[in-house]
Amino acid sequence: MKKKKIIITYGTYDMLHIGHMNLLERASALGDYLIVGVTDENYDRSRGKLNVSQSTKTRVKAIEALDFVDKVIVETHKKQKAEDMVKYKVDIFAIGDDWVGSFDYLNEFTHVEYLARTKGISSTKLRKENFKPVKLGLVGLGEDTQEFINESDFLSNIIINRIYSKNLNAVKEFTKYNDTVKYGHDNYDEFLDTSINAVYIDSSVSEHYIQIKKALKAGKHVLCETPLALEKNELKELLGLAKKEKKILLMAIKTAFLPAFNQLQQELKNGLIGEIKEVRANRTTLYREKKYSESYISQGATNLLSSYPSLLVNKILGKSKSISFFDQQENGYDISNTIITTHKNNARGISSVATGIKLEDSAIISGTKGYVYIPSPWWLTKEFYFRFEDSQKSYSFKYEFNGTGLRYMIAEFGSLIQRESIKSKMLTPSEMVRINRVSLDYSDSKKIKKEK
Ligand code: CTP
């Protein structure tokens, strides 16, 4: 029997349009069996495609429904194309002519054919026509404000032109010289009264609750640094309010939105390392050496940093049954804290946070059959290593990582607003509650000690 002529092509196929259909039909006409590789959302984000509007699952389903497509696969990493050519014994790799030259290296494995692209249509164009840009106002002027603005500049769907801070002189000085942010406010109500539809709050921890509450009540979506609140009832109230107002309330933990961090969670689902029994993660920053203000540092290591390891512990082990703290205090606040949590099946989380001592900021997820090592700083996840007793089986995974990592978080916030979705699957409200609980429980444990 004659071998079927296998054709393969790849793409994102966001908001499936006539250009995609034409390309796939032409590709299919080149042979007998058409395989379409749909790019995974984490892979897309790692290669700088930050505002794809549909999930991998939705895009796969749309392609599967096409008559002339025989098989759909998901593309997760750069080297996969070459691997697929061998795996599927591909005869022709076909792709639109906007890529001319880019895939010539695959001629080593198969025949590469560039097909004419349909003029006048693209997913980018459709996204622009279908979604309004997000107007975002900044709350608080601090060490990282400019970095946030710089990272937002990479996102075409976010416009930042306003800032609020109590310090009028600082705001005036900032807006005078800033290329992007032109309007400054020292009155929060007036700031909220403008045409912005979302805010990013990076003020002192004690101000978060009231600023979030006012913003939600004014109909704005909120992205806020952690913790969101310092009292249990306040956190509950804020989440309830966000739900009632149908607005997004998202914790600004950039790690949660990094492509490699999300890919790690997907890889763990295959159970390769067995039953997970322990998660260890540290997050330490010597803020004094980075010239952060004393008032910033005095918010305490747990308030400033614990959300990062708590994110990992919660993602992997879920809800905790108990929590213990082993802190070191100076001048009335914690400069370091080791947080131990217990979880179902006797699993444990061990994390250390510190602003006054420096630790190795790596993370290790340990299972009954192997472990995953994420090198320092694990919270800027770029790569991870799966390791086993039999070292032959070990492998690693690496994604590109652009800028400071903030852009992935801002992109998700913007895209949730544009898609009118109020929950991020990368950081859900119940995960946020569990992460915030660490700060709340720590401050409760201090209050109890004082009372005694
Ligand atoms: N394609 C095409 N004609 C178009 C748009 C896309 O032939 N008008 C082809 C691309 O060349 C590629 C495939 O469709 O082979 C998938 O492209 P993809 O990047 O998913 O679509 P775009 O519309 O180009 O997406 P974006 O605007 O996000 O880059």
C-alpha cells in the first residue's frame, strides 16, 4: 500500500478567520493527511504573543471541527517542530508566506513549503476591532512604578496615563518628566472619577483594603500587590464586593502568570514524580541594599514576600490543615520567617521569606518517584528540571523570559477585562484567599502572643 502523504502546519489560530481556513485548505490539498499543531497558550506567551484571546482548548476545538483537518496536536516548545517531523514521518511542512525563510532549517527533516497568505485579515486585526483597550490608573508612587509602566508598554491593549499618590509634589514631579503618565492626582475620589476602567495598586499594605474597596465601588477592575487585606473579614468583604460588582480583583503575584510556571503545573499533572509529599520554596530580598525605604521594609518579610512561596505551595499541595511560623524579628517587625504548612496525605510545605538574611531562592517539589528543581530565583521561573533516581530519565524544560516578568501578569489582567471574565484560572479567588491567609494568620499569631 502506498504511504499516505503527510502534511503538517502550525499556528495560534486565535479567533479562527478566513485567512486561517484558506491556508489550511491549501495545505490539505498538498497531500492525504493534514496535521495541525496549535500553539499552547504558555508557549505563545513565552514567545511574546501576550494577548491571544482564546484558550488552547477553544482553539483546538475550532480546528478539530474543520473537515479538511485529520489530526490536531498541541505545540508546547520550540524544538517540537523538528521532533514532530520525525515522529509523524511528515512529507511536507506548510506555513503562510509571512514566515518565508524562518523554517528553512526544517528542510533537513522534510520539505518546507510557504503558501500565499490571505490579504487584509489577521487575528491581531480582529482583536483590535473586537476589544477596547484598557485604561489603567496607577495607585501609589514607589520604587517599582516606572518598571510597571515600562512593562505595560509592551502591551498594545493597555493605556496608562494617570497616577494617584498622597504625595502631591512627588506626583507633580513624576508626571512632569514621564513620557507615558501625564495626569497626576492627590485626591483618590477624583482619580477614580476619571475615565479609567482599572487600577493597579502598589501602595503601602495598610492602605490596600480601603483603596480596593473604593475602586471596586467606583466600578474599576483591581490589580493589587499582596496582601490585599490585613483582616479576615476585610478580605471576605472585598472578594464579595468584587463578585457583586462583577469586577476583577486580582493579586499582583507575577509568578502566577509566567509561562514557565504555568507549564510546570501542566507537566506535573502527568504524575511523573509520583505522589507529591513536600514543596520547599524561599523568597528573600535584601531591600536595604536595594535602597528601599525603611517604611517599606518595616511592613515585614511575611507581608512583603510570603505570597510567592505560598502561591507555589497552594498550587501544588492545595489547602493547608495547619500553619506554623518560625520568625526572626528586629525593630518590631519580621526580617525573616519560616512557614511550615501541613496538607492532605501528610504532605508539607516549607518556605522561608526574608528581608534581613539572604537564602538560596530555589524551589524543590518532591514526590515519591522524583523531584522538580527550579533554580534561583524560582519565582522568575524560566526553567525547571525533572530529576529521578535513574538520572537517564531526567529532563529539563526552558522557556524564553522577557523583561522583568511583569508583562505576563499585566497582559492577563488586561485580557480578562477585555474578555469580560472576572476570574483568572492562573490565580483563582480561593487561591488568593489561601495565600492572603498566611499574612493574616501570622499577624494573628503575633496578636495572641502580645495578649498573653
Ligand atoms: N495565515 C494566512 N493568512 C492570514 C492570516 C494567517 O494564511 N491572513 C496563516 C499564517 O501564515 C499561518 C496560519 O495562518 O500559517 C496561522 O497563523 P496565525 O499566526 O495563527 O494567524 P494570524 O492571523 O497571522 O495571527 P496574529 O495576527 O496573531 O499573528
